[in-house]
Amino acid sequence: MEMSEAIRERRSIRAFCPDDVPDEIISEILDEARWAPSWANAQGWDVYVIKGATLARVKSTLAEDSRPKPSLSRTSGCRSGESGPSTSNSA
């Protein structure tokens, strides 16, 4: 495969089948990945394979972390009972 073909034919996958990937396939992928070059031979990666209940917990935690957090009520620096800054243009 030529470089230009690899660049033009690549696709982003955003939907996945719920089926487990067989251990043999995972082992094959990891074995092939060992041959991938790294900058200055840094080999700066760690790979973790998680499945089952552990995967479910990780997904749940990541989903919770990605939810928008409720914002704190913003105050204008006024003390309790005082109104905020005036928006009228009376001078």
C-alpha cells in the first residue's frame, strides 16, 4: 500500500459491534504492533487489554467523567441581599 493510498483510504470508526474480540486476534494485533517504530526508539507506550466486568466499570467511569458538571452559581461579587451591577445607562 502506498502512503497516499493509506492516507486517503483511512476511516474513523465511531460505532463498534458489541462482540468480544477473540484473544487470538488481540494477541496477533499486539504481536504486530511490537514492530511499529517509535521516535528515537523511545517505545513510550503501555498496552492494557480489559474485558468483561472491568471493561464495563471503565466505560461507566469514563461516561461519568465526560458528563457536563453542574456549574456553580455565578455571583457578581455582591453580598447577600444586594443587587448586581446596574445595567441601565442613566448618568
